[in-house]
Amino acid sequence: MSLYVHKYGGTSVGTSEKIQNIAQKLAHEKNKTGYDLVVVVSAMRGETDRMTKLARGIQAAPSAKQMDVLLSTGEQVTISLLCMALEALGQKAVSYTGSQVKIITDDSHGKARIEDIETAKIKADLDDGRIVVVAGFQGVTADGIITTLGRGGSDTTAVALAAALKADECRIYTDVDGVYTTDPRVEPKARRLDKITFEEMLEMASLGSKILQIRSVEFAGKYNVPLRVLSTFIEGDGTLITYEDDDMEKALISGIAFNRDEAKVTLSGVQDMPGIASAILKPISAANIEIDMIVQNIAEDKTTDFTFTVHRNDYDKTMKILQNIRAQLGAQKVLGDDKIVKVSIVGVGMRSHAGIAGQMFTALADEGINIQMISTSEIKISVVVDEKYLELAVRTLHESFGLSQE
Ligand code: ADP
Ligand code: ASP
Ligand code: MG
């Protein structure tokens, strides 16, 4: 028997009417095909943000554990409403929270990792002809404590369920009809891709494209889950995320990602000697701050400027730590800028072509965009630029690499 996992995001379940429309589509598919259907839903649009604000109104930094208890309620609302809508159409349906299924996670509250999923109950319900509706984004520790998987985590719930149930396909239904060459909200000329490789999708997600949570792509690649992104509202085949094959579009660059959540800090005039980088970064990692790009440069006087980027939310904390260690390291100044963004080009075609970086930097220079930092890997090149250039940089690169729609 064929089994499909569907996932509907916040915008897709944003109103009662939208939930009823999804129920109608599911009922139609079930009646027509008889396929087994497992449906993962997000909280209604805006709910997770609304609850986060509520919590911050009470405590500036609420505990991650209590935040998980709070935020997991968003998805519980949606599973019940969708089941009601299905039942109103005469369908047999059942709803489960993450802890009812037993989506077992570790105890990293706010960013928990799925370790195991119990499938026996779900399988019995499917055999019984029920549509199974599961709350996304949440799990439970082996000790029964509620956890959440991080923003966008319902994608990961869907892929993990698809892997555990060996589904024929995991279908991520959202408010765009597939994965585009870049976010269509920033570049209206962006094109939908029929296919993209796991590797490229993983880079795009890691570099800021919020269309799929990074872990969902990791999971799908690791467990070989056929994954497709498609629209809740428009018919179409969407975008298949798959392994590299010969009939993939032979583009040099598949997409452009960007991340607005970046900030840059510099410790200037530090001594150029062994142990300095580690002395700077140790207190940063001890404070649980993740570092992204790092650049170190030696000046003629044998001192160096040490620059790195962090998440914008960690900017103030990072600046304070650097100010504290500045004197002790004999550094001159602490400089910072939280008005920067990272723009990246991604494509497996880069592996076999020279000159891509040159083309990227020339295109940006022609628009007068100053590049502040650069980092490269086999299939991506990222630059840090002033945030005021974000849209211009994305559109310029989109055009330069021939990604725009005719
Ligand atoms: P959902 O609520 O369904 O999970 P998200 O808001 O998480 O939806 O993801 C869909 C959004 O991702 C789109 O509305 C779009 O603005 C954004 N997005 C970013 N990069 C891309 C891309 N390369 N292709 C398509 N959409 C993208
Ligand atoms: N509701 C959660 C969020 O807004 C999870 C999700 O939608 O995937 O991030
Ligand atoms: Mg999402």
C-alpha cells in the first residue's frame, strides 16, 4: 500500500477555511486513491511568534524548558481542528501530539534532535483506514518531558515520520509552489526548479533559505526519503529534492541564499602568535555562541585583526565578551557591526568550473557593493555585505548567473 506524508506549514493552516480546504483535499485523495496518509501540521500562522512575545512579557529570558511547554501548544490546536474538519467530511481521522506518538528526542530544549519514533500506533490506525494527523515541531524525552525541534521544525517531523514509516514520498506543502532559484519575495524573477540535489538544498538551507529546516534536508539525505516541496494552493509538481543525476539542469549556479541574521565583530591589533585565536574563541563558545565566518589578517607591524560573524541575537553578548578580554590579550580595539548580511551562491556546477568567484565579485563591484568578508567551499561562495545592499546583491547575482526568468 502506498503511503504519503504531507506537511502543511503555518500559512497553509492560517484560518479555519484553509484548514477545511486541506481536509477536503485530503478526503478527496483518500477516497480516490485509498493511499495511507499521515499529515503533519504547523501552528497557525503567527501563533509561535505570538506566544514567544507573551513569554518575553513575563520574563526577559524564559527557560527553554518552559518555552517548549508553551510553544508546543500551537501545533496541538491545529491537529484537533484538522481532525474535526476531516470528521465533518465523514473521514476517519486521529490526532497525535509528539509525545502521544512518542517522537523521542534528546533534551536540548528549543533545538531537540529526534532519536526514535514509535510507529506501531500509527500503523494500526492506517490499517484501520484512518488519516493520521501529527503535531509538527515537537517531541518528548525518554523521561516524558516536552521538547521542540527549533523554528521550522515541522519539516523535520514530517521527514522523520516519512523515514520511520518508509513513506513513498514526503510532501512539504507551503505558500510557494516549490524551491526557487532564490526567495521569490526578494527577486520576483526567480524561477522554480524542477529538481535540486540534497547537497545544494542543504547548503541553501544552511545559508539562510528558510523554505526547509536544515535538519529535515539532512534527515532526508541520510535516510533516502524522497522529498518534494509544493504549493498548498496551486496544482503542480513542485520541486523534487534528490540525488545528483545526469538529467539535472546543467547550471553553474542553482540558487542564491541570503541571511539577514548576521553580525560582525572585530578584535583589532592583537599579537600574531600561537594561541590567540583559541584565546579569543574559547569564551565565545563557552557562552554557547555559534561562530560562522572567521577572517584573520596580518598587518605589517605583525599584529592581526581577528574578525568573525555571529547570529545577530548574540551580538551584544559577543561584544561584551570581547571587551572583557581585550586588555588581557593586549588588543587595541573592539569593533562591531550588526547591520550586515550574508549573500551566497550555491551550485554543484561550481566544482568543475573556474572563474565563478571572479564573476561574482565583478558583478557586485559593478553595482558599487563593497565585499567585507568572503568564504568558500566546494559548492558555495558567500560574501558579507552591508544590509542596505541585500536586495541589490541578490538581484544582481541572479541576473549575472543567468537564473532570471526570460
Ligand atoms: P511554512 O510556513 O509553510 O513552513 P516557510 O515560511 O517556512 O513556510 O517557507 C516558505 C517561504 O520560504 C516562502 O514564502 C519564501 O518566501 C521563502 N523562501 C526562501 N527561500 C526560498 C527559495 N529559494 N524558494 C522558495 N521559497 C523560499
Ligand atoms: N510553528 C513552528 C515555527 O513557527 C514550527 C513550524 O512551523 O515548522 O517555527
Ligand atoms: Mg517553514
